[in-house]
Amino acid sequence: MRHMFDTHCHLQDERLAGETEAVLQRAASAGIRRLLCCGSEEADWEPVRQLCARYHVLKPAFGLYPRYIGTRSGTWLANLRALALSSGAAIGEIGLDFAFEPRNENEQTEVFAAQLDLAAELDRPVSIHCRQAWGPMLALLRTIPRRPPALVFHSYSGSADIVAPLAELGGYFSFSGILTRHNNRRGQAAVKVVPPDRLLVETDAPDLLPLAAPDGSYPPSGTINEPANLICMINAVAQHRAASLESIAALTWQNAIRVFGE
């Protein structure tokens, strides 16, 4: 039986929180053996901690997502450090998003850099969100004094051209349901050039619902995304890389275990 690792989801989200048992049962039936559950703001760090303490298949990540940096407390970084130390968590979801208005680019960069430095200090991988900020992202990663052991670019939306320089900095590339959209030429080009040992898959549940596979197999259930749909992403990656579904499932499992642990 194949083992699969969903490297980015938000099971604490209110759209899924009331159905945790059923969601995880469907995930297990689909072959999902590990899931990284990511906190995005201080308000959801405790729900994520509780979920991960209750369900052994979940691994925690805590971070301050760009949209929520304005809600942070005066002790947010100390709180994050303490939580990461007590739980062994990854740091994430963190990053840069310059599509938001108002564009608080300097503040975002400061908060992101502080979290990168914490992850480097604690030797933890990070889960990174980036939108309309790939140039600044690459520049920042090249200039920070120390980097975390692994930089996972979640729902990768960058170009194929920057895969190599990001990989040189410790980058991993996780592909979501966006890859199943037939007009996503950028993603289709990028997934073909990712080094095999840097390839990952995710659902970003409950968001980014994938399309069914072109042959009609593995249709997503309902209108809300969930980890059981990860097979759709694996199928899309396999098609674009001209590989078998089984080989991509095995490869992404091995890569995720190496980054986030078993």
C-alpha cells in the first residue's frame, strides 16, 4: 500500500474542524499516513497544538502568515519559540505576500526574517507562502546570515527559472491543487524541473480544491478540499513528469519524511 504525506493543510479551519475524525478516516483510507497541520496566526496555534497532540498522524507547524501580522501580540516571537520548543514543530506558515493591500512590505519582511532566524536557531524546517514577491524572497534568502535546514515553498507558484537558485538555498517545492488546473502553464513548467529529491505534494485543505484527473479518476469529494484528495496532486505531478503514480507517491513520501520527520 502506498504511503503519502500531505505537507500542508489547515485542519483547525472552521470548515473542517467539526469533522476531524471523518476527515482523517478518509485520509487514512486514501493512503495518507502523515499530515503537516499549519498554524497561521497566534489565535490558531493552540487549536493546532491540541489537534496534533490528539492525532498521531498530524505533525505541527506554527507561524505568522503575512495577512495576520497586524494582529500579532507584543510577545508573539517569544510565544512562537516556546511553542516550537515544547512541541518539536516546524515553523510555518510564514512568508511574503505583496498582493495584499495595503502593501506593508517592510513589516512583512521584518516578521518573515525573524521567523526564518528562529527556525535556523532551532534547526527547524519552514513552510513558506510566497505570492507576487519572488524577487524579494530570493534576495532575502541570499542575504540572511543563517538559514533553516529546509525551505519548503508551499503551493509553489514561482517560475521554472528560479527553481534552481531556490534549491541551492535549501528549497523544496510542494505542489497543490493549482497544478491540476489545465491553464497553469507556469506550474506545469516548474514541476518538470524540480530536482527529484526536492519534490513534495500538499492539499492546503480546506482551500485549493483540485480538479479531477483528466481520465475522470480520483474526483474530489464535495466543494471543500481535504487531505484525501492528495492523490489528485500526485497524479498531476506524475503526468507532468512522465512518471508513474506509484513512483511519485514513494518519492514525495521519502522527501517529506526527510524534511519533517516520521
